[in-house]
Amino acid sequence: MSKYEGVEVRGNSVRVYFRYQGELCREPVPGAATPQNLAHAERLVGLINHEIRHGTFSYARHFPESPRVASNTLGHYIDLWLGIKRNELAPSGFRVYKGRAERYIRPRWGAFQADRIDHLDLQVWVQTELMPVLHNKTVREIVGLLRQIFLLYRMRNRVAHDPTEGLRVLLPDPDDPDPFDRREIAAILGTPTERGQERNLAQFMIWAGPRVSEAIALAWEDVVDLEAGIVRLQRSQVRGHYKATKTRRSVREVKLLRPAREALQAQAPYTRDLPPVAVPVTERDNKTVRVRQLRFVFHNSSTGAAHTSSDMLLKGWWRPHLKAAGVRYRGPNNCRHTFASQSLSTGAVPLEWIADQMGHTSTDMIRKHYGKWISEDGPDFAGILEHALQL
């Protein structure tokens, strides 16, 4: 036992020890165990403890070669976090997370010691570097990812502070749903096109309400009864990758309205008798992959193969077709909004039925995000009420 406080001698070498962030740390001091070097080590321990008490201690400044320094950089925790997310997320979701971490977080903060990143520094970064060039929603998502990384850091260093605490990025009020009205629906489906399969797909999406990713992943093996119009929606496709729907609730068997049923019947001659293809489908755990033999319902008329992404549908047919139809442009995801709005506008079905058809667990999503009352397409409820009240 050394008589010098916070100093230990091992053979002819010297180490200092101190407690930092709840852990006992030991670091070597250059030089032999001479009285002068031992006294220097004791003064170093006193300085370190003083800095720790006053919140100014920098591990990297005192011990730049320490393994603790390399494992304490934010970049180290970014790597750990990405390793976890790789196993938790679908490939498409992981690409988004990794892209934002590598593009925005690592270049600015990766080399910093995690405990030296200050809340005010993050505020300046958000306000001067991110906000001027990115949408508020994107900035908020980046801050959310940084918060997850610091949560991982704090699990390793339980008494460490979280510099993301209090960071707030306000969002503007979301845009109202912007569905197509009946006149626009008629124009979209009635405008001549040489690409009949895409027209069938549009009619199916408008009158069945699936997500675009679900519609392009629909296979004839999912059609329970073509004549009755019963289909099972159980997978999606994003950027060429097929996966089970996000939640069990999203797997649903739906009874199609007549126009959606007719769209499938019109599509049958194109693809129903084609041979099945082997398709790897990632299960909901984002790890298990099962190969399914599938015959996809909707094909790209130009390539003769299943749609590889919603972007190809958007650029290859949807955008120019809306222009030809004289319909103000909105993305194909608005077909889903349209189904909800048209269903609501009739006043004939309960919200629970619409939510079930669209794979939602509650009616809140229908009210807040998908449903928009289209007065010209709905019944005259004022007149109905006047008659009922004998006014």
C-alpha cells in the first residue's frame, strides 16, 4: 500500500486511482516509482478529484492513450447503437437511421468524449447548423436519434448527465389530409392509358385503402375469394424488400367494395396464371426470413415484373397520368386518404369498420390523419335532420 493518497505502486510502475461517474478508475503514470514521481502522482490525483467535483474533468486531456478514452467517444456509442438497431429494425428503417447518424451526428460529435458534450453546444448545433437547412420534422428525428444514443451511454455510465434533455424542436401544424374527390377519382380512372395494370392498381388503392407498400406486395395467394372480393393483406414491400406487416393488427382480411373487386378481376388476365417466384420475406422480428412462392397481382407494365418500389410507380406512371387527367398532383398514398374520406362522407359506416379495413387499432388515426369530410360527396345531413325534427 502506497503512503501517497490515490497512488499505487506495482513493481517499479506507478498508477493513480480515483472514482469517476460511479466507477473506480486506474491509470498508469509515466516514469519509475521514485519519491518525486510518486509525489507528482499524488498531486495529479488531487487535481483530478478537484476537477471531478467542479465538473471540469476531461479524461482525454489527462490520459489521451487510455482505452477508456476510445470507448468513451460518442462515435463508440454510435457504433453500439447501430449494432442494436440493425437487429431491431427492418432494413429500410435501419438505412434511414444509419444514414442520419452517419451524415449528421457522427461528423459533428463522433470524435468528442461523450461526457464533454454540453447541452448548450447541442442547442447551437440544432439552431445554426440543422434548422437552416433541414425541415423541422427531420431535425426532430435527428435529435431523437441522438437522445437514443445518449440513453445507451447513460446505461453504461449511470450518473452521467444527458445533454439532450430539454432539446425541443417544434413542428408546424400538420397539413390536412388532401384526398381526391369524386370528380378527380373519375378523371384518374377514366383518362385513357396504355398501362392498364397501373390503372387497375390505382382503382384498387382508391377503393380498398391499402398502403402503397401493401398494394404492390399483394399476391394472388392472398386473394381468398376473387368473386366475393375477399383478400388478406399480410406483407409490404419497401425498396424491393418484402416483410411482414409492422404489427399483427395490420394483417387483416378485408371484404372489398365493388370497384376494388372489379379492379382485381380486371387484373386477373394479366398475372393470375403466371408461375410463382421465390420471394424472401422478413418476419416481424426483422431477423427471420422465410421464402414464399408468390404470384404478385400488380406488375409494372413497362418491365413485366412486379413493382420494385413505390418510387418507380410514382415517377413512371402516377405523376404523368395525373397531369394527363388534369388532376392536381398528390402522391399515390393519397389513395388511402381518399378511401377513408369517401367512407366517412357517406355517413353510412362506423369509424370502427373503416379502422379495421385500414389496419388501425383505434379510430383516432382515422379522425386525425385520414378522414376528411368532402361535403359535395356526402349526403345532405342538414336536410335529413330538418326532416327528422319536422322543422
